[in-house]
Amino acid sequence: MSSVTRPQREADFARFPSSTPIVIDNGASTFRIGWAGEAEPRLSFRNVVQRPRHRSTGETVSIVGDTDPSLMKFFDCTRSAVRSPFDDDVVYQFEYMEYILDYGFDRLGVDSEVGHPILMTECECNPSFSRARMSELLFETYGVPSIAFGIDNAFSYKYNQKLGNCNEDGLAISCEHGTCHVVPFLKGQPVLGACCRTNIGGFHITDFLRQLLCLKYPYHTASISWEKAEELKKEHCYIAPDYMAELQIFKNNKEEADEKMRYWQLPWVPPPKEEPPSEEELARKAALKEKAGQRLRDMAAAKRSQKIVELEKQLSYLEELMEQLDEAEEEEATAILGSSGYLSQQEIRSAILKASQSLRKAKGESNGNDEKTDASAVDKYPLVSVPDETLTPEQLKEKKKQILLKTTTEGKLRAKQKRAEEEALREKQEEKRRAENPELYLEELRARYSELSDKFEQRKRQKVNGSQTNGNHSSSAGVGRGERLNAAQKERMRLLASAAFDRGKGEDTFGMRDEDWLVYNKMSKDNDDDSNDDDESELVRISSKLQEIDPTFVSKSEAVQLTPEPPKVRPLTAEDYRIAIGIERFRCPEVLFQPGMIGIDQAGIDEMVSISLRRLMEDESVKERLCQSILVTGGSSLFPGMIPRLESGIRQYRPYLAPLKLVGAADPILDAWRGAAAFAASSKFGKQTFSLADYGEHGENLFHRYNIVYSL
């Protein structure tokens, strides 16, 4: 599997004698390997491992370093995340470390065993078990004759000391991938007992930037990958000289804030413009529409034909049944009725009438008013005119129900006719008032409309929430069902209880008289809101009158409907695919000075200098000498504004006018490897290593007292 920057395999490995050391800068971010004495490492790649499966074969493949996204489409990476052997700059996962060493030695040109001394960098105060596992891996897997471990910050400091950037006594501030360290140096040697570490580094800055952008643009989360956030961090982030003052710029000064904004344009393709359809396309759509309509018409015709056939069969059966009953005697007719499921010949005649009407309707034939009247009289209530002596007990019960329904229907018709007469009379009176005084008539209509609309809205709210009024106070909390009943509901409940009580006393004769309609009308739930319906119809009538007289009048319902609704779907533009990076540019690197911003309760790098100086058991003159040579190194020290911000932060912890000098490393990224390569090339390097025999004799106890001497 090839990667984006996959180097070629070195061909000169055999040219180097076995005494030439191999230098490995084993950083949490980048793995660098090369030969002692050279100015540049031979190989450099990201210190991560990924083990995806091939989509076609299912074979697991080990991928070290960065990979080519165009080739990753052939692998299933859903179950394989990017893994690092480090946890806070300490190697814990030696399985992944072995994959990385395999790849590094293979690219360097190793065929079987390495056979060269190894100088490997590590972090300050590296645990003994990590050194022991790494030594065991190098000795037993790769055949390394001897090993030496050294601190990367110390190699960077010694390399810059040779260049004249720092003194023999000083401080090294290292801002790395996963941690930040402050190490004091006395006489060229690091004082490990006074060093200070914070678990904040470039990884946390990148991850914080990615989280902020994903929260700001949740619909572009897939595009904001960790690698892209790393690239944006290196290109656009900076250290603010004063964090709070920089925030005020983005809050108050729009012009200066716009100058500091940076933009990342995501790929965006404008939607194609819709062209009007051609005549051929319109003709084709019209033909398809006509074809679909014809298919629906054919289906409706088939369904109607089937219904006509069924109705004709039903009507033929009923007519035959009626002929049998006419020709049969009384006992035989009773048996025929029992088997047919009908109660009487009147019910059969009603069924025949219904079927005839349905058949004529299906065939599209007209039906006269006389037939409708007969149907309403005979069809709906066939047992009303039948004497009680000729009916069975079940038919008597059915007759009582039909009498009640007939009385109810006739009462409704009479009430409807009465309302129509009252409405006609009111229309004549209103027309008369309108002709006498149109302005007064219009004002009365408006006042009546306002009164009814308010009343209707108030009744609507009470129906939904319920209400209780006590004097001048109204409340809806704690109101039960009984307290929410209106007068009409209470009256209906009283009538129901009274009717049930009267029925229990004797014979049930309710519905036999026309006056029973008034009681039934009050008891019916359908008429519970008659007053509401009357008010609503009156409101509609007045609204239509006002619209007829005043063309500028708009009813409340129409005003609500005329309110334009915002568009539910807005077409995306190039602006929607542009990611703005403003406050994030300096907010993310600020975690180096304020780790609490991401929930890490530790000291910032400026406070770490004060802590490290306090741990030194030296007088104030030595501390002043150290503060005059402070080297800032590490990949995360490349942010613009890092040196001035560090200087202003350290001065807050130092005495007034105390001497202070900070300088950046010549190359914060490669100085550690170059210093280690120069150290390994010296003649006294062999005295700083230990062999497999030493490790076998002393075991892990060897690492409790092992520390190389950097000043040779």
C-alpha cells in the first residue's frame, strides 16, 4: 500500500560499517530515522498505524504513516481507526511500535538484522517499563548490538548551544505533539528533578479546532477531518499577545475583525439552471397525462359496471322474494322471512326501493322529488304506520326507535324552516336600516363583528384549556372536569338523569310525542355547541356583508392565511460551502496557556517556567542566569506570536526588571534529530550505550540508574 509521501527504499545500507549508529527520533507526531553524522534524516513519516481490510479479498493490511485517500477507497476503514503507539509521549502500544519500526528499517534498507547501534530519543523521565520493553523489542526482534536513550529536548538544546543560540546554563521550553515540557540545564546537563510537564500539545490544539468548526458547521462535519484541521492550524492559527483584547476586536471592531478572518472554500457545483420544457416534452407529458386519465376512467367504468351487476342481482333476488311472499300462506311466509333475514314485507319493500334508487344512480338516471319523498317516508320509517298488534316484540322496539327518529327529523325540519323565515325577516330589516343610514349600519356591523370574533376566540381558548373565574381573578390550574362544564352540559346531564329515573318507574314512552323533540335536542351531544355554531355562522354572515360594503375589509382568518410562510427549502449557494475561521485562529492555540479551556486542570507553559524554577534548589542568581537563555523548541512553538506572548507571561512570575531572554530554536522540528545525530557521531558515544548482555544481567534495574551524559 503506497502513501502520499512514501519514500524510496535506501540502497546504501550495506555501505555503512556496523559501528555507525542509527539515530531514531521517536516523536509522538513524526518518526524520523537516519545515520549518525548526517545533516538530515533519511526517512520521516507520521507515527501512526492503520489496519484496514481489503474490500474484495478481506485481507488485513498494515498501513504506516499517511496514506493516499484515492487508494483508501479499496479498503474498508470503518472498523479500523488510526492508532498511535503513544499515550502522552510515552510508548505503551508496542504492537503498533513494531509495525512502525518494521516500516522504518525496511525503508532504510535493512534486509535481515539491523546490526547497528541505536540512539533513540524519548521524553523526560520516561518510565522504566517503557524503556525495558523498547530495549527488549530492539534486541530480540531486530538484532541490535547496543542501545542508548536520550531526551529529545536535551539534544535540541545542545544542538542550538553549538550554534550559539543558547548558553550552557538555561531553560528549554518544548511544545510538542502531546505534551509541553520545561527543562532547566546546569553546566550543559538537564536537571530532571526540576523539570515540569503539562499534558497539552499540538494534538489538543488540532482536535479543539476540529470540534469548534464541526459545531459551527455541522452540515460539513465529513469534510472537516482531523488531517484538514491540522493543515488549517499550521496555515492560519496564531498566538494572541493579549487574549481578552483580541476577543474585544472581534466583538467591537468589525473592520479589523474582517481583516483577520480567513476562509476555506469547499467544493461547490452550482445547480443547473432549469430550462423551459420544449414543445416535444410538453406533448409527451400531455400524452402521458391523457393515458393515465384514460386508465383511471376505464377503471371507474369497470367498477361502475360491476356495481350495476351486483345491484341488479340484489334487486332480482328481492323481487323474487317478494313474489314468493305474496303467493305463500301466513305460516310459510313467516318461515321465508326468517330464512331471508328480513323482519317484514315492509322492510323488503324498503330494500327494493333502496336498491332501485342505487341502481338508477349508478346508471346515471334522474330521480324525481316524489320518489325521494316516498323514500323518506317509507324507506326510513316503515314500521311507524304498522299497527302494534301485527308486530313481534323485536319489531315493537324497532318501531319505538323509528318513532323517535321520525319525531327528531321532523322537529329539525320545522326548526330549520323557522330559522329560514327569521333570517329572511332579518335581512329585510337590515336592508331597510342600511338604506336609511349606511354609515351607522356599517359601524354597527363592525362592532358586531368585533364582539363575535372576540367571543368566539375566548370560547375556543376555554374549550382547550378550561377556565374558572372567581371575582376579578381567573385561573386554569387545578380545575376539574365538573368545574369546566358549561350550562348546556349541566342541563343535558340533568335531563339524562331524569329520563333514566322516569324510565325505571314504568313503561318507556319517551319519543311518542312531538314535545319529546325539545328534550332530545337538549340531550343530544350534537346540539351541545349549537350556540357556538350559530355564533360562527353569524360571524361568517357579517364578514361577508362587510366585504360587500367595504372592499378594504379583511377578516381575521384571511389575515392569518395571508401571512407569508418562510420558504422551507433554500437553494444552497457557494456561501454555504465557505468555512470562516476567525476567533478559532487564536482561541485554539490559547490552550497552551490556559489548559482549562478544554477541561485540563494543569498549568500553562508560562506558569510552568515559574514552577520549574521553584523546584531548583539554587539561589536567585542561578535562576536569573537560567532566564537569560531560554530556548523555545518543538513543533507547536512555530505559531506566530509565541515568543512575545511567552515573554510577557513569564515576566508576571519573575521579579520586577529581572533579566529575561527567549530565543526560538533554529529548526524546532529537526533540531532534536540533528542534535542526536551529532551526539551519536562523537567518539565517546560508545560509552553511553548498553548491550544485550548488560540488559540480561541487570534487567529493568538498569534503567533506574541509566542516564546518558550530554556534555562530552
